[in-house]
Amino acid sequence: MKQLLITILILCWPLTAHAWVAKVISITDGDTINVYNTDHGQVTIRFYGINSPEKGQPYGQAAGKYLTSLIAGAIVDIESIAEDPDGRTVGIVSDGERNINQEMIKAGYAWVYRWYCNKPFCEDWLALENEARTRKIGLWQEQNPIPPWLWSGRN
């Protein structure tokens, strides 16, 4: 029995090894934050599976302000998924009660990043995006909002 328990713990360890707790120290925009953790130091977190409008884009500032209202200065859980080419940790951020990535979609301040969101829950996120679009909330108040990956006004 003891050997079975040890085997299960070893097999499950990688599933839990990527989660860690950090304090939000700044909000860069609607899908990127900076956090601090004593083990990791200061880390830039790019939210997994979503893409918010850029700062200079319509609703870009609003997305950042909304994210600030959700987690500025908060202690959050980070589930690391990957590292992007810019060296940022790509992850899921939660505040103990809410999945913040998902909250940004629900509030209409982010698109599901279809090319990169490949987890089973991404289908649920697409439904939330469609609901926000139908309700015309957040960026969906625009008649034809331009996703950040197509927006040509980047600096």
C-alpha cells in the first residue's frame, strides 16, 4: 500500500509542481502582469489563452483598468503553462475564488486566443466570449472590434 501511495505521488507531482503563489506588483495591460514571489523573484506573467486589446487600441486602457480592479496588489495563484519567446511565464491566474483569465473574457475585455488556447476548458471560454459579444459588453460594444493580432496601430 505504501509503495502504491508513493507511486501515485510521484506520478501526480508534475501536475502540481507548476502552481505557485505571488503578489501582484503591477498590471502591464489586460493580459500581462508582474508578480513577486520569494522563490521566483519578480516575474512577468502573460495570461494563458486570452488576448486583450493593446494599450493604444480601443478598449485597451479599459481592459487594463478592469484587470487592475480585479487583482491589483492581490495575492494570486499562478499555474505556469509555458514560457513565451519573450521569456514571460504564460499561465493561468486565479485569486482563490476566480479564474482571472476567464473573468477577462466574461467581462468582454479579452478574446480567446484561439491559436494558443488548446486546453479542454477553452471551449467553455469560447462560449463565454460569445455570450459577452451577444450582450455587447466591454470591447464588444464596438461594431467590429479588431483583435490585437490584426491591429496595425502598434507602436
